Amino acid sequence: MAAEDTLTRRICEAIKAQIARGSLQAGERVPSSRSLALEWGVSRTTVTAAYEQLLAEGYLIGRPGARARVAEGLGRLAAASEPRRTAAPVMLSAYGRRVSGFPAPLRHDARLVADFRYGDLSADDFPLPAWRKAVGAALLRRRPRLRYGDPAGSEALRHALQGYLWRARGLRCDASQIIIVNGSQQGLDLCARLLLDPDDRAVMEEPGYQQARQAFLAAGAALHPAPVDREGMATEGLPPARLAYATPSHQFPLGCVMSAARRRELLAWAARHGAHVIEDDYDSEYRYDIAPVPPLRALDDGERVIYLGTVSKTLSPTLRLGYLVVPPALAHAFVQAKRLTDRHAPLLEQEALAALIESGAYERHVQRARRRNGERRAALLEALAGLGAQVTVAGADAGLHVVAWLNDVPAEREAAFTGHARSMGLGLYPIAPLHAGGTGAGLAGLVLGYAGLDVGAIGQGVALLGDCLAGFR
């Protein structure tokens, strides 16, 4: 900002302060430009510019050839705008009050020796050269004008995803059914707001993904917890509901696969009650011993399943790119809601991802990431085996995390144990918050994410876990 502009602004603020204090009353003439220029040691031009600004903002009134006066009513306005000694009550909507009650996530602590936070990926795995090339090509693709894009997402990306979902997941759909969203969390939020009214019932896996639960609670839903066993979410005897949320290919967090019988029963339940099923296929690319399990959406003849996918587990959670595959009857509503929410997801990233998929670079990257994470998984399982009977591992066949049950720590001491571990430099994340009541039963459990760690850090972290167990007892 030029020095003259700074002086003009300072003069304006000084006169506003005089008006606020009552030194200049409503209707009173302001000093002449000559006298004020002498007082401030500036040119008359600078003072004239300040007065013109105050006239434009409504602080002064005047006519040509006459000195400006303070506008009427400013004394009352200034008094009303002065800070009050007591804070005004916060007036939130019912939605705002519900959201405000949710616990804040733990902040990242760079001082940790090893952090097993689920959802983190190693920066070394990101395909930087391929991504740079795709972004560069998108930037060089000049257009005659810059304009808002399609709320449903880039046409190129939707067609690329249509082909990828068929090749990788056996899922047939039309590109018009694909909605590009800012990560799977926005997809969950859109589903909750479009399909649930306050007090509507929604079925939720127990335990299950906390941020899905919070999205439904924020919409005012009444949640029915459906327990999870080795066959996935229990589907027998489910009550009528507007929707159900499930992770059939790799239950979060326990890691089991929903059986074929339960998949069919869940679809039959949805058809009986006119409900929809949200299938969160969050990390299906990572199955190490067999081919990825086909999605529930591939069995859906009645258009009851909303398929939710993301690149947060394959490329990076920082890109905020996910996608919904919705039944044709819902596509228009989802597109309109997306438009009102944020117009559309960022177009540059969409075009780069489309180029990555079309060139085959994305699937080659997924294969490399699967191999590297398979090595991390093997290192983690080997290290945990060294702890012997202190730990029982579950859900290790797929995904980017395992569940470690602590056989010597009761569930009620889970939070104390993870706090003790953090004080020793170890980032551990308990399973209790993934239960509806925020508490588990029986043994303490940990959700150990390993995709953000190298093999050495995994070994060091598990050794520290052993020290924590010994010290905690």
C-alpha cells in the first residue's frame, strides 16, 4: 500500500474514532482540509481524499462548496457497536447445536516417535512425477473463458471413473450416476441431508466409522446400532429405517467381510422398507491374499445402494476427491445439493485425476501402493507377534489398519492406556470412540494404521507399545 493511501486510511480511522467517542457530534462540521492538513503534516489532497472516503461510507454528509458535517444517527450507532461487558448469547440452529457437541479430533503431534493414526499415507508413496505431468497438462489446456464447472463433476473424470469401477470393482453404472465430491465425508454429509429428516431412523454398524455416525446425528437421525460379528453387520431383524450405512468389503474397524447371505438380506430389507444403503468402499484396493471382494452395489438390481468411493487411501487425503454412484432417480437431487454446497469440486485436481486414470498411471500406482503397504502390514504383524499373548490381532487380511486387542488391559482403562502411550511418544487410537456410546466392552482395543509409517518406524512403534504395556501394568 502506498504511503499516501496509508495516511488517508489513518485520517479516516481517527475521525471515525472521534465520532465514536462523541468528540464530533452529529451535525457538527469537521475541520477544514487546510487546518487538518497542518495538524497532520500532510497535503490537503490527502485530507480531501479522506473526507471523500468518509462521505462515501456515510460518516459525513455535505454539499459542494461547504464543509462536510457528521451524519445524523452516528452517535447512537457508535454506542450500539461498542463492545459489551457480557458476551451476547450464541444463537445456533438445532444442526449447529448438534455439531457443536461432537468431540474434536486429536491434533497431529510431530514429537511422537511413531504415530499409528489411521488414514495417514506415506508421502513417499505419492506418484509425484505422474501427478505433476497430469496437472501440468491440465494447466496448459487453455480455455476461452474461466467459468464454474458442472456440479456433478468433470465429464472426463466421471467417464474415467466409470471405466475404472468396471475394471477394478466389477461395478456397472452410467457416468451420469457419478457425483464427484470433496472426499467421502462430503458424500456422507450429502446422503444424510438428502435422505434423512430429524428423527428418521438410520441403521449404523456397531462399532463403525465415527464421522459417518456424526453426519447422521447432525442431520437429526435416530440411530439404530447393528452389531458386527465375523460375517459383518447383523442383518436379521433390522427395524424399518430410511437408510443403512455399511462397509461390506472391509468392515471398519473390525476388518471382516459381509457374507453373501447377509448382503442379500440387507438388499431385501432395503427393498421391503424403501430404504437406501450407503456402501462405503473406502479401501477396497488393499486386499493382499485374494482379489478384492465385489461390492454390494454389483448385486443391486433395485437401485437401493449408494456407492461411496475415495482416492484418499490410494493417492492422498489432502486432495479431497471422492465420488458417489447414486441410483438414477436420486442423481438430480444430489447434483442440486452439491451445487448449493460448494458449486463443484476443484476442477484442476479433477482433470489431473482423469488423465491419471485414462493413462493407466493410476492403476499402476495402486499396484505399487498395494505392494508397499503389504510390506508394512507384514512388518507390523511380525512385530506384534513378538508381544506374544499380550495382544490379539484382528482384521489383518485387507485394508490399511489392523485391530489390536490388549489382553491385559480392560476396556474401561483404554483411554488411560492411550494417554500413557502418548506421554511416551507413541500415537495410539482406541476403538471405544467407534462405538455408539463412546465406550467398548471387554478388552481395550487399538486401531493401528500403518500406511503412513516405514518398516523401521513400525518396528520401533511396536517395541514402544511393549514398553507401554509393561509400564502400564
